[in-house]
Amino acid sequence: MSKPQDPCAQPTLLHPNEALPKLLQQVTTIEDTEAVALTDALGRVLAEDLASSIEMPPFDNSGMDGYAYRFADLPQTGTLKLIGRSFAGHPFDGEFEPGSCVRIMTGAEVPAGYDTVQMQEYAQVDGDNITLEPCKQQGENVRHRAGELAIGQKVLTAGTLIRAAEMGVIATIGLASVRVFRRVKVAFFSTGDELRPLGSELQPGQIYDSNRYAIKGLLERLGVEWIDLGVIKDDRESIRDAFRQAASMADMVLTSGGVSVGEADFTKQVLDEEGKITFWKLAMKPGKPFAMGHIGSAIFCGLPGNPVSTMVTFYKLVLPLLHKLQGMKPVTPLQLQATLTSPIGKKPGRVEYQRGILSRAEDGSLHVCTTGSQDSSQMSSMHSANCFIVLEQMQGSVAADSVVTVEPFNSVLC
């Protein structure tokens, strides 16, 4: 007997892995760039390749606190004469003498004539007489000039997200400013007479407007310039004005709810009239309905209305689109294998992104369990999770102790 199918699965549903390239084809990276001070570059996307104009390190330097000596002078344990010191920023200014050594600190310049550094733990000091255990090879504990970077060597490429490490690299080659893509602007709003502002008293049939805050949080982590247009009432002309205003001031317009195929609401009607929109039905759960297209010169993305569906479709579909819009290189999500600690019920037909808690056992193996109910209306399932448990489209229920694919959350969701 064949396994029962997901009742929401249809032959026309598109696998998210097939949909994403088609969605990305509709996005063009913004062209505007600007020069910013390195101190303001964190989270921005580099708009040009960067090459080093200096050698790094610019001189031979010590990788240890210890003693610099000539390797040939110490074929076996012996005593050398201490003739000076070399500190970071204060190099030894004397002349090399055979059979001598120089006290040296980490990062300090290795004086001319000396080629090896022995760490201080292998030295016995008696005034200016230093007895060293010889290093095993010439050049040990020496960072050689241009060993990291040569002049003209490319260090970063356009499309690189500038994080703390990249800021350090840029500072290393002496750049006080860099050219980056301007910040992407994303306008978003909610629609619905049932939505009430936080702090107000709910009346029968009303709910708080939560999706807008989740979207704002996601955009904040992305470093885009967000424009919150609030809640728009269920009125054709109000919605039309909101879409026109959003499209006039942003690169992307983002909404949640009201875009399911067949929904008789003003949002879908206005979208059909004002933009060129494609309504997608994806083989994914949560998040089957998704809309994308253009309103004026702005990209439009319409997310499902259930809170978890909003976050999952943003993460899996909108995030790659924003990365391309920002000029970022494509990012392949990290996926791992983990042992499932309890069974999961699933019907074939859609890829499922179940919210999970990934942990490491004492023996180092990875284990994962679900956060409980996977209802797409329960935001608590996202709050408790640190990964998605990815269950393939035609996969059925999964038994405990099975090995499953997990996708740890990246910095946007963590």
C-alpha cells in the first residue's frame, strides 16, 4: 500500500530548490556604491576587489618570546653571548656578531644576520650568557617577510560580506576606507482590520500584529535599511497607496499574508493591477504560498501569513534574493547529519523544514529533536529552535534513531 500523500501537495507544486534559481533570475544586484570609513564598514558588502600594496609581514619577525640566533652557530646545546634586545616597535640597532644572540619579543623584527628564534622556555640565563637548546631547523619561529601577503596579492573580492575578520584584513593592508554597495532599502507593511497594535486591548476576532516585528528583526540582522509602513487597513485604495509609496522608496517591498492563490482580498487584487506578480505554489512546509515580481522598479515578495511560514519562507527564499540584491556572493547553507531522538510524522509530497534542537552528546555525536508542535501559527517553535530538520519531498514518517539532515540557523535567525 502506498503512503498517504500530503493533502496540500499537488503535481504543480515546485520544489524550493527548483524555484530558487527561477526567483534569483528576477533579481539584479544594485549598482550604486559608496566609500565608507573602515570603522563604518561592518556588515556592508565590498564592491571592489582589494589587493595589498604592502608586504605582510613587512619584515622578518619573531613568532615567540625568546632569543634570536644564527642556526649555524648552535649545532648542539651551547652558550651564546647576549648582545641586545629587539622589541616590537623598537628593533635591535646593533651589528650581528658570530656566536651571539638577541633577546626578542613576539612580533619584533629579527635582526639582520640572525635566522632562527628559540622560545624562552628552552633557555637558561646567566647574566649575558644564554644557554639554548637548539631548534630542529633553520628559520624556526620566524615569520618571514611577505610570508602572508606579497605586493599586488588579492586579499578580498567584490561581494564579500565585511565581518570582524575582514575588517582586520583590510586594516592589515592599511586601508582607512573601502568602497561598498549602498544599503538595500526594504519597505514592509501588514494589512488586515483584525490586526491591532501592541499594548492595545484585543476585541473579539482581533490579534496583535506580530509578523511585522519578526520581519523587522530579520531585516535588522541583514544590515539593510528598512522602512516600516505600519498596518494598512483593508481598503483597496489604502492598500494601493501603500504599495505605490513602498515601491517609490525601496528596492524591495515585503508583505506577509493575503497572497495565496484564490484569496479574494484587496491585496491580491491590487497586486494584479499595480505590478507584474507571479504567484508561486511551492512544495515546502511551512510556506506553500509565495508571490514574487515587481511593483514599479522595486522587487516584490509576498510571504504567507502564518508567523512561522513568514519566517521560514523569508529565510529560505527572500534571504538569497536579498543577498544577490546586496551584491553578496551566493551562500550555501551548512547541512549536517544528526540522529533523531524521537519519531517524526510526515506525509510525502512537500519538503518540510521542521524546527529542531541540535545538540552534541558526550561522545561527540550530533542529536536532534523537534521543538514539539510544528503548527505554523506557533512562533514558539521558532523561538526554541536552533536548526531546521530537513525532510525531503517524498519522504514519509521518520523513526527515532534515524539519521536526518539538519540545517543549523545562521546569524540571521540565531
